[in-house]
Amino acid sequence: MKSYEVNFDGLVGPTHNYGGLSYGNVASQSNSQQSSNPKEAALQGLAKMKALMDMGFQQGVLAPQERPDVAALRRLGFAGSDAEVIQQAAKEAMPLLVASCSASSMWVANAATVSPSADTADGRVHFTAANLNCKYHRSIEHPTTSRVLAAMFADSKHFAHHSALPAVAQFGDEGAANHTRFCRAYGEAGVEFFVFGRSAFDTRYPAPQRYPARQTLEASRAVARLHGLKEEGVVYAQQNPSVIDQGVFHNDVIAVGNGEVLFYHEDAFLETDKMLAELTSKLAKVGGKFQAVCVPRSAVTVDDAVRSYLFNSQLLSRADGSMLLIVPEECRSNERVWQYLQSLTGSGGVIREVKVFDLKQSMQNGGGPACLRLRVALNETELAAVNPGVIMTAPLYESLTQWVERHYRDRMTENDLADPQLLLECRAALDELTQILKLGAVYPFQIN
Ligand code: SUG
């Protein structure tokens, strides 16, 4: 049976703004308070989805969330009408209003961890929503994420959904940003690679000193258990704490894998040789030939990687077996990175082509091409069971583009977030979106 990797991209929500909310994420911190352009952000994301679809890849779309999250503000004690809740928060606790307005759900690599049916004990595709509990503004995403995923992958014969892990730092889980899967073909059993930043219970593991390690080993193990993965089909590795301290807040900022290939920076992991040997032998047991493409620090420094997001690229398999790298514009403007990419594609290795996309609006908050997509490997039958409303087509691209043009503002600052009118605009837009994507009622304002 045919199988595919389907990339579901997060549609940027109408409140996209630079809130400076993510300590440890250099771009988020350094662009704090700048004015943003939600319309441009959404159109940049849609252009990438359309381009990948036009190249023949399977592409889907994941809806944004209801923001401002008035219900979350009410849980923090703000009361009155919706407008009063927003105004009171703006007056008394602006950072909380900003957090409740974040469009951070666009980075759907953090929405969930997904295990394809070929790896799981019950032969279904498993999803665990990420609790994202390291940052308040992200910790409020998972209830809606779960409803949206359930509306997209509704058929329980093929799809199993797990709610987020316990909402404590010891089970900090950031989803697919710290998870990659190696395989010979998407429909065959593979090796799932979980990368953690620290252990919550075992003090023998080192931890970063400056910035938080968002993913714990215990969370990764829990997800593997929930999904029914076999020990011989899983590899755990620890992120090098020193790269976390240099701004690598997720592993997908320093490594990306696809098929039999891991593309990574020399400094990305601890005990790299042991990890590579385990990946090689476990992939060999399912008939695959693991291939490591290591970028030496002499060619690209960790700082270059963090600034350019070279590794936050999408590594895609082409029909002839070679691979294509989708990188952000920032890679082209970094001379060393661009030079490295030229030598990589010219070297006769598996990665043959690089395509550049302008995703500046998202990049300025630390989200590159790979952050914007959730990969779901599906066989033909499973793909046919996905809600067809969320699969990208030329007409869907047209209607989403027009929807953005109709509803989005082209400038957003803190003052705009304090405007109660924004809430009404967003709800009107999202209500229409759920009809376009045929999701049913998924937002708090639609179900309460
Ligand atoms: O969690 N930025 C996100 C970026 C997530 C990128 N995702 C992956 N690497 N997969 C984060 O730090 C910034 C929001 C703000 O500051 O307004 C933010 O949440």
C-alpha cells in the first residue's frame, strides 16, 4: 500500500504579535514589543503550503486557536463581560493579556507527538497533545489542540488520541519538535527518536544552566508508552545542555530527520557516537540503512544555526529518492550557512536541492519552516479517513487566502490587543474558518 508523509501546517492566527514571551528563545526575546503584521504572517505560511502542494507533496492545514483566550483570563480572576475582562487585564496585568493573545499555536510542531500505525501496538496512528507547560502562553493550547486534532482525525478505527501529559514541569512535553522518525518507507515500521533536554527524576543527567530545558526524558518515555511503541523501535538521546544555553530551545533548531537521514549539528547531542550506533542498529533491524549528515562547527557555528534556523528546515523525500531542504530566507542571508548549503547540495550526497521561503513574520518569534508543520505519516486508507476539509487543494488555498484578506489586520501592537473589538473580529473569522475547514465546533466560544 502507498504511504505518505503529510505535512499539516499551522495557519497563523489573527492575533500574531511579538510578546517577548519565550525566555530562552532568542528571536522571541529580541523582537519583543515590535509591531507585527498578522496578515502577512498568515499569507507567508499559506504560500509555503501552496508551494509544497504544487511540488507534489501531501499538504494539510491545522487551524489556529481562539485568542484572546478570555476563558483563560477568567481562570486568573478577571471578571465581567468579555470586554471588561480584556480591559481589566490590559490595565492591571498587560503581560497576562499578551500571553492570552499569543498566536503561538501556529508552531504546530509543538502541537503533538505523532506515531504512525506501522510503529504502534494496536496498528492505529497515535497522537499525544503536548502540554507545553514550560511557558504559560503555550500551556493553554492543548485543550483546543486536542479538539482540533480529533476533528481532523476523527475515525477511531485508524486514529487514537491521548490528552496532554500531567501539567507539571517534570512532564514537560513539547511534542514533535523533539521527536523524529526514521524509516525506509513511511508505511513501514521505523525507529522513533525522542530527544530530551533533562531528566526530572534522575539527577545523573546534566541540565542547562541558563535557559530552561523544556522536554523531559520522563515525558518522552510516557509518550512512547502511550503510543505502544516497542523498545527496539525507540531511541532516546539527550540534547547537549550547552546548546540549550545558546538558544536551542527545541531540538528541531539543531537537527532534522527524514527517511533514513539525520541532518544535525556536531554539537547537538550528548554521547553522539553511542546514539548514532543505536540508530544504525535499530534501523537496520527494520531493513533501513541509517545515514548521518553532520554539519561541523567549523563550517556553521551554533550561533549561526540559531540565527539562520538552518536545521529548522523541512527535509523532504523526492520521487527519485533524493532529498530537498526547505529553508527560511535567513539561511541565504547568512554567508557561512549559504556557503555550506551550496557545498552540501553540490557534494553528490542525498540532499540535492534547497528551496528558500520568506517566513520572516514567524521567524521573528523563533518559528521556522519545521516549526510550522506537524508531520503525520499515513497510508492510503488512513489518508482517505482524514477529514477532507483540512487537506490543501488549489480551491482551499484560494478560500483561505481570501479569508485572511477579509479578516486580518496588517499591524498589531500591544494597544491593539487591548481593544475588545479584536476579540469580536477574531471570533467572526474563526467561526467562518471552522466552516471552510469543516471542523464543526472546536473553539470555546462555539461550545460554551
Ligand atoms: O515556543 N515562540 C515559540 C516558537 C516555537 C518554535 N517551534 C519549534 N521550534 N518547533 C516558542 O518559543 C514566541 C511568542 C512571543 O514571544 O510572542 C513563541 O512562543
